[in-house]
Amino acid sequence: MSDDATARAGVKVSEGYMPFGEWQTYFRVAGDVQAGLAAGKAPLVCLHGGPGSTHNYMELLDPLAADGRAVISYDQLGCGNSYVEGHPELWRARTWVDELEALVAYLGLERFHLLGQSWGGMLEITYLVERQPEGVLSATLSSTLPSSQLWGREQHRMARMLPEQEWHALERAEETGRFEGEAYQRAIDHYMQLHCADLAYGPDAPECLRRPKRSGTESYVTAWGPNELTPQGTLRDWDYTDRLDQIHVPTLVVSGTDDLCTPLVAKTMADGIPGARWELFEGCRHMCYADDTPRYLRMMRSWLAAND
């Protein structure tokens, strides 16, 4: 849903910037936080992926605001309207956890739900385990992971199913450390098309998916690595598998059958978090809310209402 469509649905959108260290963090609120709380509907705070992917696709969840629940998203430091580069020392988990904690305080959120997708789910897990925040009513972990190395192993397993020449191109890139060239690009593009998202959305796609965005390439490469298969940045040893039982809020794990988040990855989270529920979306890739938006919205309406 674009801002125009959101407005036509009678939803107010407000934007702002939060000071964060020497920089500033852009945030966007669809709906009215206080009105929603008064109606018994706590806001949903959305954490985008990447690192460096921007909040744009989170606007697909704006219809939740048409039901009276505020939907809050933001561009994490290093991308979009919070773009910063030339500071590789920033691109580690603590920076983004501190930023999330600061945003919650800045917006005065005392009761709220969390939804993190991909890297955003890693951020959510880190925040819940390390900071044990008060006021979190529920957690949604959408197409995310409990361990970087488990993720890397699963990506390699799936990539071996590519045409032989494409798999070899990916192998050569890892062996040489040269993630470039036509053969490599063709292989990684094909892999991401199969398991992540369309590389170029057509004119019929929602505006928020087609909108140009300023991705955080430096933050992604520094924190994660050159591609989804190769976690070798500051997050390479990120692993909360053995600490998932320290998440003490109702938790929904979401993944797709064609997702980068494989059933093994999703089940590891669902098994490790006490009382967690797992929803598997048939035919969906890494962005279930884009591949099957109606079902995703129905699921979220039900989940959030049950945990208000």
C-alpha cells in the first residue's frame, strides 16, 4: 500500500527523525498509536531485513493500521533515509540493538508488538534476549534465523540444486574471494529469484516494492558478507540457538516453502522458543507478506488481537 493508498483508506501517516548519536534515524507511523492503545490495539513495530534493506516493503502491512492499530517502521542506520556510509565500525549488532532500544524510548512505547523479517528477526532475537525489554506483547519472527552458520549451510545446500554451471560459479567466487563477473551475477540473481524476491517488480506490484531505495551496501557487506550464502562479516558468529529459551513472550515463527529460511531453520526457532507457533506459507519465498499478502494480513490480525 502506497502512502496515497494508505491515505485513501483513512489512515494517517506521520514521519520523523530520531537523533541517534551523531546521526539520525528515520521512522514512519501509519495510524495513531494512542488511539489504537485506547481501543485495546497496541502498535506493531516492524524491523526490516538486510542489514540495509530499508523499511519500504513493510508498508505492505499498512492495512493493519486501517483496523485501528498503528504500524511503526523505520530505516535502520546505514540505509534509506537513515543512510550513513564510511563508518564500518558501526556495522555490528550492538549498533542496531541500541538504535531499536532508543526508538522505543523516543516514541514512548510502553506496550507494543514486534515483527522482524530476515536480519530484522536476528535483531529482534538479540534485543529480546540481551535486553529483556518490558512491554513487548508478542514477537513475530518472519523468514529469519537463529544462527548465521546454520543459515549459510542451508543456503549452500539449496544452491547445489541450481544448474551445475551456476553452482560452480558460486563455488569459484568463494574459492577466489571474487564475487563479481557475469557468471557469478547470473547465478546469484537466479538463486535470489527462486528463494527471495523479484529483482525488478513490474508496474502492477505495490508502489512500495517498486519505489527506488537507497540500500545500505556497506552495512550489508560489513555485517553479513557478499551474499546470503556467505556470512563472513561481523555477524558471522552470531548464534542464539542455545539461548532461544530466554525469549519469554508469545512468539510466531513464519516462513515459506520456497524461502531462504528453510524448514530446518524455522523449526530450530520454533522448537527452541517456549510455546512458539510456526506458520508455513505454501509457495512463498523470503517475503511471505509480499508473495501472499492477504493471508499474511489475516494471520497478523488474528495473532496481534490474541496477544493484545
